[in-house]
Amino acid sequence: MMKSISLVCCWLLLLQHGALAGKLSIRGNQVLEDGKPITMHGINYFGFNNAQTMVDGLWAGKTSLTKDFSTQVYRQQLLGFNSVRLPFSFRDFNLPGRTDYNWCTPASEDDIRKSVTPPGVDPYAKPLPKPRVPLTVGNGQCNLGMPVNVFDRFLWVINLYARAGFKVVIDNHVWLEDPTAYEDPDGWVAGWARLAAAISKDPVSRGVVMYDLVNEPDNKKIFWRARGGRPSLATLYVRAMDSIYKVQPDAIFVLEGTGQITYAIPSGDGFVTDTGVINSFKTQVMKTSRYEITGIEDPNFFFKALLTKPYAQNVIWGPHFYAQSVIPFALPKRFMTPPGLFKRMSDSFGYLTTKGYCSGKCLRWPVLMGEFSAPHAGAPGDYATMDGLVQYFNNAGAGNDGRHTPISNWFFWAWNDNTPDTNGGIVKSDWASIDWSKVNWLRKIGLRPWYL
């Protein structure tokens, strides 16, 4: 009975504060919301992967400007973001939920307004858009309604983002935090099925969630084929997608690549299927701080298997891209700046948006850039690389190579400050101030903050 009352209250709240979020679907190389093409300008926001048991940074400061989750969503909305990628660890769902996120002094509308207005811009020149969902602040408390159980808390975060109109990618972060995928593949598949089943029961979240199954598999020596005691990425993908499809047949999957670092393709990229390109790297060796590989792996067997599946069209390819300063080993320079950069991106994933892949039938898919960071003064050599990335995203200038559509779906790494290897995030170390150089750089690829 209590569950039924709770559901009624939830539906009344939704009716009071706006329509349900639009349902996502895939048509060819486009992502659609309620049947209309959209672009996703997203932010990565971690914390469910590093034992914080909530999105990170809510312990900072004393006011809701930093301590309240819904206020962070509002600030992200005001800065122009409409999507979020949430890294998580299955292991973290078993931790006790931190409770030091519950107390704060409410921030005023003026505090919020000024926090999302850059120097030199009159914060009162335009009316401030209202939050799309009520802020979870009141009576000296932040995060009102936040569950204590971490699994339920993750679902709560997804639901609030969905009610705020955000599209949500959930990302199993195997990189440093979660070895479940390769230590316990059966448990990992079951974990995904459990999570998808819970999401599919929420009519608000279900339509906007995308499943990014394995984050940067190459960093954990997970390649397209099994080797070195690690399972095959192809097998992990198929098993997880099969399992999720059973509980949510309209699920959308975000797939990263692997095994092609010899072509300067690390960090979740690696979808080259052209056998001519693959053969041209057959004898080349790349030795990294994590592994050594000869040639580039051939994932054609996985693509052929994928095309036989009922969910084959419901895939988005989700490469990552970082400039040399972020990668802890040297990459071939000729592939890191134009024109080599453009060729290697189109060889890996650009072609999937235009030519597509054929095996019995032909499919084209969308691409979203799941992670990337901005150039910074401490790494001047990265500027040419990142300028090239902007051209490629926008299909502008020499970046318009005729082999890819614009990459208009992207997720910047990250909102968090505590990511020093990528030069921090959108918020600075006080978790209140904004790094305007990054916001201004993101404007080059479509971000439109409220004050413009």
C-alpha cells in the first residue's frame, strides 16, 4: 500500500511541475527526443565511482550553492548543459551512504545568478530562467528527499536530472575504481540487469537513460578479444546488452572501443573496421605504461554479431579523446593534429555516421564524444590538437572531410574540480567558482549559457 501511495505522490509532483521528459530513440545517425533530432551538450559528474556515495563536492562550503545537488543541476542548466554522464561503480552501491550532505545555509537567487555569470557581464541584464525542478533545500537542509541507500540514491539522482530535462548516460567506470567486469563478469552482467530493471520501472527516467557499459576498457587491458586473463570486450558487450534488452527492450547503449592504440586511439576509442587500415599497422608496436600491443585489433567480428541483434540500431558509439598532456605515454604526433587527426577520427568512428557498417544489412549510427577536456596554458602543445577537435566537431574548414557528420553530442570531462590529470573541471577548487576559460571554449562547439 505504501508503494502505491508513493507512486501517486510522484505522479502528482510531475503533473504539478511539468511534463515528463521526452523519450529518446535512435534513427540512423541521429538521436531523437519524442521523434525530433536533438543535440546533447553534456557534462561528466562523478562521485558514485570513488566512494563519495553521491555526486562529488557536496561536502564543500556551507551553502546550498555547493552542498545541494539540485542546485548543481540548476547551475548546469543555466550554463547551457542539457545532458549528464554519471560514472559509477557497482561496488559503491554496497557502501553506507554518507550523511554529511544534509545540512547547509540556503543560497540566495542572487548568489546563484552571480555564480553563473562571467566577469564583465551584467548579471541582471536578463531575467534568470527558473529551475526546471524545485530545489531540494529548506529549513537549513540540503538534498531533501535524498535516500540513504546508495543504489536508491543513484536512481534518485537520475530521476531528478530527468525531471530537469537532462538526458542521462550512466557509465560503469572500470578504469580505476570498479574491477567487477573482469573479476566477476557474471556478477557484472547481473548488476547491469538489476540497474536497468530499476530504471525501467521509473516512467520519467526510463526514456532518457543511456547505458555506457564499459568505461575505457583498454586502460584495464580489456580488448576486443580475450587475452591475458581478461574477458573479451565483445563478449561483455553482448552479454550485458542481451541482459538489459530482456528487461528494457527500448534501451539505448553507448559503446566504447579498444585495442587500437597503435593508431593513436586510446581511452575508449577504437572502431576501425577497414581491413586495409588494419593491415597497414600489422607490424607496428606500441608500448604504453600499461601494456604492449602489436598492430591494431580487428573488431569486425563484433560488428557482424551486433548486426544480428534486435537492438542493433539502438547503439551510440562513444569514443573519448584527450590531447597528449593527459595521456601518460607518447602517441604518434602525426595522428594528434590535423590532417592526421581528422583521418584517424574518421577511420575510427566518423565513418559510422555516414558510410556505416554493412554485413547482410547496413546501419549508420550516432556518435557522442563521451569524454574530452579543454586546452590549458600549462600544455601549449595541446592547442593545435584541440583546435582540430573543434573543427572536426563542427565539420568546419579542413575538418569537413566528407567522411563524418558533425559531432554535436558531447560530454565534457568534468564538472568536478578533483580531476587533476585533466586540469580540473568546470568548477574550481571551492566548487562554487566557474572556470570561464572552459565555458568559453565549449561555446565554440555549441554550448549556450543563459546570459547570451
